[in-house]
Amino acid sequence: MFTLTDLPQLNAVLNSIATIFLFAGYIFIRKQNIAAHMRMMWSAFLVSALFLISYLIFHYHVGSVGYDGTGWIRPVYFAILISHIILAIVNLPMILLTMYRAIRKDFQRHRKIARWTWPIWMYVSVTGVVVYVMMELSGSYDKLYHLP
């Protein structure tokens, strides 16, 4: 059974899986295997949607969790976190539009936006895992284990 304290790790796992699907989708489209590309991209979309649901549930119940790292790593963490958040917000409508254009078989316009959507989505997925690891290594999540 999952508890709130399990959600950050689950989120990192979901981001990791999304990254794998995104990378595989890229490889498949480069090899012109459209059917496999579509399966990978829909899988990435589904896993990312599950991540978003889990993320929102966690923060609804727990609120913000401060970063406890100190020294030179602190500004590095915030640079990664801020770019991750901004690009995640920007990328969500881009993902939806990219998927919509694929569904409508408007592949010329799909490709134009996908060239921007995919690298941003990949960055957001990878940095999501990086943020989790940095939080875990700094002990920032330790206070969660003492929730009532």
C-alpha cells in the first residue's frame, strides 16, 4: 500500500519510465517505424499523466517541501528546479497540441511542434528525476517520514 511518503519516489520512477518511452519514441521515428513511435509516445503521455496526478495529490496533501541542501549545490538545485517548473508548465499545452495534431493526422504541423515539444519533454522528465535525487540526497524528504 502506498502512503504519501512513497509518492516522491513513485514520481521519480514515473519520470524515468517516461524518459525511456520518449527516447524509444525518438529512435523509432528516426527509423521511420511510425507504429512503434506512436506506441512509445502514447505510453510516455500516459505515464506522464500518471506522474502529474501523483504529483498533484502529493502537493495537495503535503504542500511545499523545502530543499535542505547547502553550499554550492543549493543554487545549482534551484537553477534546475526553476527551469524544470517553467518548462513543465510551457510543455503541457505543447504536448497536448502535438498529440492532437498526430491524432488528426496533420503530420506536417505535428512535426513542426514535435521538434520543440520532444526535447523540452525529455528535459522535464530527466530533471524531474534529478530534482528528486537532489532532494533525497540532501535529506529534504526526511521530514516526510514523520508525518502523522
